[in-house]
Amino acid sequence: MANPIPQKTREEVYDRATPITSTKPACEITGNTKDLQIHHITGRHSHHPINLILITEEKHRNIYHNGLYKQLKLGMRDMLSRHYPEEEVRKKMGRKIPAGKLTNNAVRSHFHKLEKRYRDEFIS
């Protein structure tokens, strides 16, 4: 069995997903507050909060069929590419860099928020 996500990290993801105007966390893509689950974006090799997203159980269940999985990977690629050379991006993404264009605005917005929140962790 894979290492579970540390409780402190889980709390950080849920805290990040809680809007200022609410006490309830929400899906970081749809804003829905029911049946939330944490999903690893680039695989379970990293439990860093940047690699985790809180999404609804329905989105999580259908992530490979609705195009969200690839869009999340493209968002991660674009964010990391602004701060790291290609080889470092490959390392952080588990050696695989997806091709294509990020078209989902909710995913784009999610990664812009992450970039601001964790800006001190980037090298540039």
C-alpha cells in the first residue's frame, strides 16, 4: 500500500480549498462542497500540496474520461515550466511531460492560485 497523505498536508489542502466567505471546503475546480476527495495530479510519488487537488468524488471517479486528468497535468507543466528548466520539470512530474494546450479556465485559475500561494518554493 502506498504511503498515505500526511494529516498536516491533508489539512493544508482542505484549508486552501475553503473559500474566505465559508467554513466549508469546496472542489477546487467546480466549487461544489459535497463528496470531496484529494487527488494526486502527477502521481503518488509526491504528497506535496502543489501535487494535490481537492475535487468532488464524481470528478475523481471520471477524471480519466472527462479530460480533467490531462488538463491538470498540462496546468502543472505550465506552472512548473515558468520556474524550472525542462529536466527539473520532468523530474517533478515523474519524467512525463504532457503535450497539448491548457484550455480549461478553472484548471488555469487553480494553478495561478497555487503559484501565488507557494511562490517562495520556486527558484525564480
